[in-house]
Amino acid sequence: MTIDRKEVGNRLKAIRMLHGMTQAEIGKIASVTPQQWSRYEVGMDTIGAEALTLVCSRFGLSADVILGLRARSRKPIPPIE
């Protein structure tokens, strides 16, 4: 199974926007720079295990859902318009 970086990036952006956060704010949660977070959102880089774990813990989300390995989550992620 291949993880689609662009789709993961879209989900990460949706999570950030849902919580009204800047890339700097969510980057701080994930222990990465705003520039690195931007690279995740546009699909240039794949989010690492540590950053993913920090984001999942902070927002109560499953890594499976963010990575596209499972279709449903306890908390829905709205689509980006």
C-alpha cells in the first residue's frame, strides 16, 4: 500500500484550518518549523512518526485516518474548499 503524500497533506491542512491555527502554531505542536509543516501540507514531504504522533495526541485523531489507511474517524475532518 502506498501512502499518497498529497492526500495526507490535505488532511493535515484540514485539521489545522478546522482548529483555526497557523502553520507556525501547528508546527510548534508537531515540533517542526512552519516551513516544514507547509511542505507536509503540499505533499512535498511525508510527515514523520514523531510529528504525526504529536498531532494525533493533541487533536484526538487516529494516524490511520490521517494517513488514509482507514476511512472513518471518531472526529470527522472536513474537506478543504
